[in-house]
Amino acid sequence: MSTYVIILKEKNPAKELLLKLKEAQTPILNCDLVEPLDNKSDNEKVNLDSFEEVFTNQSSFNNIKLLNPTLARKDRQKTLATWLIPFGFIAGLSFSQMTDLKTFADMGFPNQLEKLLGGLVGMISGALGSFFSAGGINQETVDDLRAIRKKSEEGFWLLILELPIEIEPPWAILKETGNLDIITISKE
């Protein structure tokens, strides 16, 4: 999936651009319109019903995973925990059974609980692994996000288009809308 962030001065050109892309039969997987962080102009409040017909979601900057690394990290963490916690439990249980160590029995726990406690330790290890491995992000993405956040703080609207990776965006249509900049974000 290719993601493009189009920076616009106003909200109306976003609707016009989406209508032109729809006429050109450009396959759009997802489209979000992000209001500026410093939204000073109340006269920009356009009827949202007209945007619903173009399939645009209007969101704030901090509610979009692509623009908020904290939300993206939490989502990755949940996904990793789904796999690592059960795997850690099975691995801990198997390790306790294979090695026949008496680690917990030496600490005063009943001998029958040795394997189960080994599984619980493995489960905790899986949870910690999901927490720490979900934290990293690409430095190029961080630089792009800083530039996008700065534009949003300056009062610009952001139109986020997600297109299939094999589809080249119609650059002629994108350039004629009067946008300020187009930032391509690579998704891992």
C-alpha cells in the first residue's frame, strides 16, 4: 500500500480532488481528511454530509495511527502480544518439562506446580517481548511526521490517500489541485 499525504490550504480542494480521482477511476483503499492542529478558522466548517458522499473520514491529527506513533505502537504491541504470550506459555511449559529443573520447588512452591509456573514465566516473557519489540520506528518516518505535524500546526489541512502499491497516483490531477506539498510515506 502506498500512502500519500497531500497538504492543502483549505478543506474544499480536498473534496474537489477526491471527486476528480473518483472520475479518473483511481482505486483508493482509504482516505482521511485531517483538520489542522491549530484550527483558527471557524468559517472553514463545511457540511460533513457533502464529504461523506466522497468517502472521506475527517479526523484529528492525533487520532490517526499513521500520524501518531503512540497509537501505531499500541496496535503493534497488541498484535505481537496475541502471538507472543501464548507462545511464551507453551515455550516455558515445554522448557520446564524438558529440563526437569526444580527452580520453583527450591523456592518453596509445590513440586506439582513447577511446569505450570515455568509456563507462566514464559508467558510473562512473551508479554515483555511484545512491549519492547513494538517500540521502534523508522527514523525517516519520524522526520516525515515532524514535517507533517509542522504543516498541520501552521493551519494546513492534510488529505491522506492510501492506494494499492501497484497503482501510480495520477500526478497530473494531484498537481492541478493547488496543493502545497505531497509527502510519500512508506509503510513497513
